[in-house]
Amino acid sequence: MKTQPLSTALIAAGVLAVGTAGAFTLRPDLLDKAKAGLQSADVRTGQAAGDGQVAALGTVVTPAPVPMIAGGGQVPNYRAIVQQFGPAVVGITVAGTQKAEGPAQGQGRSLPPGMEDDPFFQFFKGIPGYGQGGPRGEAPSQPFRGQGSGFIISADGLILTNAHVVREAKDVTVKLSDRSEYQAKVLGIDTVTDVAVLRIDAKNLPVVRLGDPKQLGVGDPVLAIGAPFGFEQTATQGIVSAKGRSLPGDAVVPFIQTDAAVNPGNSGGPLFSGTGEVIGINAQIYSHTGGYQGLAFAIPIDVALKVKDQIVATGKASHGRLGVTVQDLTQPLAESFGLKRPDGALVSQVAPGSAAASAGLKAGDVITHVNGEALARSGALSSVIGMSAPGEKVKLTVWRDQKALDIEAKLGGATPADEAVADASGAAQGPRLGLSLRPLQPGEKQQAKLEGGLVVEQVSGAAERAGIEAGDVLLAINGKPVNSIEQIRSVLKGQPKSVALLVQRQGNQIFVPVPLS
């Protein structure tokens, strides 16, 4: 079946194609009608319902698993799960500004080359930070509002949600199940895993019980709670359809696939097991229509908690980098390499100067095990490496020349701390530029015919709004050549209102003004 290019999309559940920072656009007229109906229902039910909600915010005890309903088989007690843990699920409303996208724009500045019109990527053209193409300086800023979900993991106000829900938001409001609202502080976001950590100033809050996704099996029952299209405290159920899914642009996360109904607005909400333990964060759906069609994907909670611990401790998350390009094996490829089964990750390219190059990995190697664990597909390697820390040593079993050998590699950093410029943790030293940079490798200098410069690894904030793109080579700031991170930091310490960046892109050099106010 041929799909329409604008109808099929992998979408971040909680965002519509209008591009509202990880949430759908709010329709005040529709919401007012909905609220009026809900208020009428509250009047009819009387004060008793409110008392129950207030009681739920009282003294917190360690939540216990919800027992299955006895009978001919073990059936999840969904009602008990919602009653016990529903109060710990919150709605998140965001507001801010973003660049408008005109009809001639949207050629996917962050999308892989040649994939701009692929239906699997179409939706990302509307998400802030994706598809922000068009002539530089012609995209005006416009206000946006949006909504997503989240859940409380500590009684003193620590909340997990998706990074795309709060990314670029200036104001973040958390609404509890008793309709009380709090301004939230974003402690940090990790766009690699799409996890964000918030904190609100409150005590004795209801909390969820956290589970172990490794104990989850295909066919197990699950329950999602969130605010699809703004309908708060909506519960939907399904089963685990698959585990360890790798999605385009999200190779680090081994997603849990479910058929639970997840729609825009569910983003950041919890996915519960049949015993009421949170085993994932609802994050994405695959759809022909932009709504639920039976394919939903959740971030395993153990991945999210590992990121949370880093963000709480340092304000950001770091990820290991091996420096290889890998692909899945097919049976013919496996046979050509002398393997009986198409298991493992086939190395097609090794980055110069990377951890893989230092360890002696070569194109044509097949990585079959990491730290003793067998790899069925190449995505499993990306997940293990991405969730390891920079500087951590990993043991690889490699198939080369018809025999296995063991290689130890010391991982590099995907965005090393000493290569980051003006990130959230360094805001006190100067205005935020929003770039992550690294020095040019010798081979890259030779290929680009440059003597120096810094490669843009990631871009956000002011630099992204100005049109700087990942892959650009930064040559100078305010007319001064740059070869180190400290040279840029020294300029930013002067608190300039704007800077002029000289960048090289595809052999052409251009000055780009970047307002910092």
C-alpha cells in the first residue's frame, strides 16, 4: 500500500504537526466547553469526590503492588491501579516561543539526507528543533502553548516526563489530579533519550511504584494513564507487543512497543505493568492519521532513571560513544563472513580518532557480544553504548577473519563536558549560545582544507534560532579565529548581546549573527 507523504508519521505522542514543543495546540473554545461540562459534573457529585482527592495527597507510604484479580486466570485489577496511582499522574502545560514555519520551509535540517519526504519522518517537521529550514532570518518567532503528561516519582516533587514536552518552553505548569497547579522548574532534559526531569515546590505528594522492564514479556498486560488531547486522567489498556525496538533517530533507547491507546497529550505519562508498577514512559506512536493506530512506544523506566540520576546530580546527561557505524546482518551477509546466524552488529565505518579506532576495530568486523551479552541486532549495541558513561571500558567480542577475538574499548563522550559550550550548567558564566562543539580531526582538516575550527555536534537555543546546523564548522567568533572551546567561553563571559559566527557549510563560508538577549 502506498502511503500519503503527509499522513504517515512517527510522532512524538503529545505533539501535533503544528509544532508546539512536544504538545498539541490548545483550543480555548473547545477546552472551555469541556471544562464547563466537568465543572457541572463536580457540582452533581458534591464534596465527597474532592475530599477523596485531598486525602490522596496526605502521608505517603511505600506503594505496594496491586494484586491480580482471582478467577479462571490472573487478570489485572485496572481499577485498583488507577485508584492507587492515578493521583501521581500529572498534566503538564507549557508555553513559550518558537520559529514559525512557512510553506516553503520544513526541509528537515535535522533529518538524514534524502529522508525529507519519507513518511516515517514527516511529523518531525513540526517539532521545534526539527525541520527548521528555509532562508536564514526569515522565520519569525511565534508564541505557542501545549500540553503533555508526567508522573511523580518522589513525594518532594520530582517528576518525569518527555524532553520533547518541555523543550524550548519558557513556562511549565504542572496540574495535579486534585486540580491544584504548580510552576515547575526544569532540572534538565536529555534529547538523546527524550527524558526530562522537573521539580515542583510541594511535599507529601502521591508517588508511583517503579518496576523492572527486564521482567516484562511480550503479551504481558499494560495500562497507560495520561491526558490525550487534554482529557486528563485517561486510562487505556493493552499488551506488550514487542521489546527492544530501535526507531529512526532513537537508536539509544530500546523501546517497549504496546498496543495501548496512546495519543497526542499522552507524552511523558506512565506505562504501568499489570501489577501497577511503572515500567515505561509513553513517548511515541506510529500512525497514518496522527492519532492512535495500535503502535505505541515507551521508554523503559530503567533507562529513564539512569538519565534522571545524572540530571539531578549534574544538570545534564552524558552518553558513551564508540565511534562506529553499524548495520544489521542478513543471512547472506552472515554466510559471507562465516557466521551461521545473522546475529550481531556489522561495522561498516569507524570514525577517525574515536574509541573504536583506538581499540583497533575495523570495517567488516562483526560485534557479537558486549560485556558478555549477546547481540541479536545492531540496535542493541547502540543502546548499550549510549547508556554507558564516557570513559567507561567495554569488552567487545568481535568476529574477524573467521574467528572470534576480544577487544576492550574505552568509550568517548557523545557530547563531552570539555567540548560543550554555554550549556545549562554554564549559564552563570555568560549567555547561552546553545552549541556543542569538538575540534576538527586531522583527516577532517585535510578534507575540508582548513587549518582549524570546531565542528558543531549539537545545536539548540540561540544558535539554532539563528540557523546554525549540526555539521557546520565554526571558524571565528566576532572576527577572531577559534580553535578551542575556551576562546568561545572568553567571548561569552563578556555578556555580549549578540555574536557573529563565521561558519563553513558545504565548502561555503558565511557570517551568521546570533542574538543572545
